[in-house]
Amino acid sequence: MSTQKTPLSSEHERLGGKMVDFDGWWMPVQFKGLKLEHACVREGVGLFDVSHMGELRVSGEHSLKSLQWLTSNDVSKLKKGQAQYSLLTNFEGGIVDDLIVYCLEPGADYLLCVNASNKDKDLAWVTKNNKGADITDESSFWAQVAIQGPKAMELMKEVLGASVESINSFSFLPLSFKGTECLVARTGYTGEDGVEVFIPSEVAVDFWSTLLKKGEPFDVQPIGLGARDTLRTEMKYSLYGHEIDDSTSPIEAGLGWVVKLEAKEFIGSEKIQSVKDKGPQQKLVGFKMLERGIARQGYRLFSFDNNEVGRVTSGTPSPSLSENIGIAYLPVEYCKIGSEFLVEIRNKKIKAVTVKTPFVQKG
Amino acid sequence: MTTYKIPEENYYTKEHEWAYVDENLVTVGITEFAQDALGEVVYCELPEEGQKVNQGEPFGVVESVKAVSDLLAPVSGTVIEVNAPLQDDPGAINDDPQNEGWLVRIEMDTEKELANLMRAPEYKKTITESQS
């Protein structure tokens, strides 16, 4: 498969981004440095090119019925201009993808924002299990830029006008950028305030350049995928392929809050109900290392009497905390905060302890 | 294309370690090209003094935020000195990989192994090829 470029790939190269092939996309992993970029989002404002994300339009009179069957959250609760974090589930009660559902017109028109690496899989799955909705892949039409950080809304006011402030968390508004309509959503993947903006691909470069220019007084920086990952890990947000996949249960992953078993029947709901009824065997927990070493995805976890008890799903140095943190599935008896266990790092067993999450407390 | 400093006096491995040879003492580090490719090094694991190492085999690890990379010994011998401060603050590996960021000193078993390493012009050629 050849590497795809976003409408902003050449801008990133021009700005000195270190470019890598990320799941088939030519993306910047860092610009000036991961720690600097991380701090920029925690303390100021940063820009992320997330144009690689997929957008699927689900519309028509059967759109609500289809989405109620396909996704785990209750789509009927969405009013026009509201967004919802949700899951596409499979018949085994596992997770096909995590996504955000945007309600453009209740009962008639919805936009799904899905993971880049899963887009083709999602499109095939949604098409196969559709209940009569019109499904269109709009991924190449839309570019997407996330503006995140405590100063993000000030910058957005400069670029799109005062009305951005009226957008509540998990809501969105169509707004004009130089005459082109874009969708501005008060969502993000960093734990900071900010927006994610869907903008037609042909105006992406202008939008990006305008953000950089008007962001100069705020010392805005472009942010690479490296800091995107450390920022989300500090919040213990799930990343598909790490914390969640086709075989993980939403209940074990701590995503029970987006699974509305009382409200409706959906794909895999019976299986998920039975996990809930029996009680999960393992749960996703956050931990920090007590000794030197970085836990990485796939590393094995051991009890002090040397039984393998789990695996690391994500691990990284936390730039905000200057500690090495991680996320892992552990048996429920190890999930109590303060439980100690061992991480196997290159044949050595290193002590770690479960901690309260998000790792970084905001607000 | 970025140009990297490749000191003439050093030997190089194809895994991007440099080796400075002073009689039978070999100082080892990673090249500027390697640190740039790694990104910010956040952790490094170095051997104990007195440990035996073998040419081409791992003697330690450097980790950036995203990746773990083995450090491979350019020559066989005994580790006689370790740049211990790097284990608490590996910043020098990025800032000055060819001086302050040196990793270990090895007392080499035999000079013959140097023949398996590259000199600067040859190393320069390999990184130029990998960039194009």
C-alpha cells in the first residue's frame, strides 16, 4: 500500500516535521521536540493535523435505526449539534472501532468520525450490518485539525469569531471560515479544552496557516503524533490497537458508560450484558513504575510469586509528571489503587503500582 | 537532506554506533544520524563496569518515547568505564552524542575486529543512501 498524504503533509515537511509512515499515512511524529510540544498543549495551545481520521456519513430515514443497531451508545438522545463518544461493536461483544457520532439532523443525518487505520474495516462492517441507511465515505472530502490547550478557545475566537465560545463540550456548530462552512466540535483527545474542526480538504492549508499566524501571540505550535500519544496516555484515553480491539470487552476496558444496555438492543449487546452480569475478569488500569524502566505495549506483568497476570497496553514516560506511566489489563484483584506488581522489561522484573487515573488531573 | 558530523578519526558500525580507538581503549557512542532518527532519548540502560561484551551483540538499550533500540558493541572486550550520569539524564545523547553523550569505554580484546567496522567516508555513504 502506498503512503497517503493529508492535505497538510507538505506543510509539515516545510515546518521541519519528522515525517513517518503511520498506518499508511505520511504524518509528522514530532516538530520541535516531543516534550516541548506536550507542554505547549498542557500550558498554551497546539495544532494537530488529524486529517487521516475517517468520516462516514450515515443519512436517510433509516439512519437512526441503523446507528442504534451498529453503535453502543444511545443515538436517540442526540439533538442537532450534539456529539457522542461511542463504539462499533461486533457480535462477540468486542470492539470494531471507537468513534464519535455527530448529529447533523436527528433521525436523518449523522457524521461518524472513525480511526484512520480502521476506516476501510468500519465501512465494510457498517455497510454489511446496515439497516437501510445511506452510507457515504466522506474521508477524502474532509481535512481535520484539532486545536487543543488552555488558550485554544482564545485562538479560535480570533480565527472564527466569538460564536465558538457558545459551543458546549461534546457539541458542534457549523461556522464559516472565509466563506467555507466547517464543523467546529468542542471535543479532543488531550484532556485540554479546545476544538476539533472538520474542514473541506481544499481550504485546509489556508486554515492551518491562518491558525499558525493568528496563534503567534499565543506561541502556538504544530504538534506531532508523539505528543498526541503522551497526552492521551496521561488521560488514560483508549487507543484502538492498544487498549481496545476486536476481542476486548467494553466493560473490561472501562467503557461501560458508552454502552447503553437498558436503552436498546444492538450488535453484541447480549454478550456485553453477560460480561456485565458475571462481572469482568480483568480491568484496564493505570500504573506507574516504581523503579527505572519504561513499560511498553505487550510487556508481560507478573505477581510477586511469579505468575503471569497481565499485559501492558500502553506505556510511556509522562512529560507532565516526569514519571514512567502505563496502562494494562490486570485481574480485578490487582485493580485496587496501590496494588503492586512486576513488569518484565528485557528479562528483568521491575516494580510498578496501580494509580488513580487520569494520571494528570485537570481543572 | 540533513548533513551530519562524521568525525574522520572514528570507526562506525552499520547500526550507527561510533568507536574512537586510543590504543586498546575504545570509546563508544551513537552517531548524530542515530540520535536524530531516534528523537528525544528518554532512557538508557548501560552495562556494569567489568562486563564482557561481544562485537555485534547488545550491550545496552536506548529508548526514545516511541522506540526501544539495542546498542551493539563495535568490538569485543571488557567494559572499563560507563557514562553513568546518562542513566539519570540521557539528554547528552541527543545534545552532544559524539562527545558528552559517550556511552561506554571498552578494553578491546583484539585490534583485528576493527577491520569489520567502517571508516568515515564509507559510513557517510551508507547514511546518504538510507536518506535518498
